[in-house]
Amino acid sequence: MTQVRNFISDNFRTIIIIVSFVVTLYVQHVSNTEHINELTRRCQTLELKVQDQYERIDAIKLDKAVFEATMTQFTSLQTDIREMREDIKELLKHNNR
């Protein structure tokens, strides 16, 4: 027991430095782990926002495709109506003679 006491008293400064170093390493580890967890949460939040933006872009693309299809149908209907007008005019001309 006296040997241990003598060892501690002779190396007290070194022991304190080592214990302080170990405690500092532990505190840094805990701090870094919390920082990593915070960054992970932020990353997950950003991934959710990105996914939401992709879904909105897909909805816009779908709306654009529907609009283009509707415009194509309108063009087709417009052409059909013009042909019908021409046919009606021709029929009216033949009936008036």
C-alpha cells in the first residue's frame, strides 16, 4: 500500500495530466456524437424536402403533359369544326341554287 501511495505522490502531476486527457477525449467524443446526430437529423429533413420537391416537379410535369394533350385535342377539334363549316357552306350554296 505504501508503494502505491509513493507511486501516486511521485507521479501525481503525470496522473492528473493523463486523467485530464482521458476526460477531455471523452467530452470531445460525446460532443462530436451529438453533433453527428444533429447533422443526421438535418440531413434527413433535407432529404424529405428534396423528395417533396421531386414530387412537386413530377406533378408539374403531369400537368404540363395534360395541358399539351388538351391543346392537341383542341387543335384537332378546331380543324374538325373548320371542315364542318366549309361543308355546311358548300351545302348551303348547293341548296340556294
